[in-house]
Amino acid sequence: MGLNSLPVAFGPEVAKWITVATIDVTQIAVAAYLAVGRHETTYAAVLTALILPQIFFQYKYFIPDPIENDVKYQARAQPFLVFGLLTTGLAIGQSNAL
């Protein structure tokens, strides 16, 4: 029974790109869904604005050295992810209320 995390399964170099791609592609897809599918363009714009700092911190901290800078990256990027989740929830609730 071993730990089969992304870094163990793919190595840290590949794992960092899988992680970044998963986070970014999912959030961009949700922003597109809000804009096109739900016609909540304001919420989509806010979500996009919350995605951009995450991408910045990924390239500043996580991509260069994910092992050394993991905590720095999480401390800076995590609040934007959480507010993005909140924004998405508010957008879905708003469009369901109408």
C-alpha cells in the first residue's frame, strides 16, 4: 500500500503541469459556461479576474519549483480560488432565482 499521488505516479515535473492545467482549464470552462450558457456575463468577468492572479502565482512560484514554493503558492493563490468558487455559486443561485 503505497502513496500514488501525482508526483509519485508521474514525477514532479509532469505533475506540476497536470495540476496547473486541471485548475486553469476547469475554471476557464466554468467562466465560459457562466457567460455563454447562463448569460451571467458579470459573474463570468469576475471569475476571469479571479483566475488571472492564480495563473500569475502559478508561474511565479509553482512552476519554477513546486516542492520548494508549494506553501508560498497556496498562500497566495488559494484565496482567489475560493472566491472564484463563491462567485460561481452566487452566479448559479442568481440565475436559478430568476
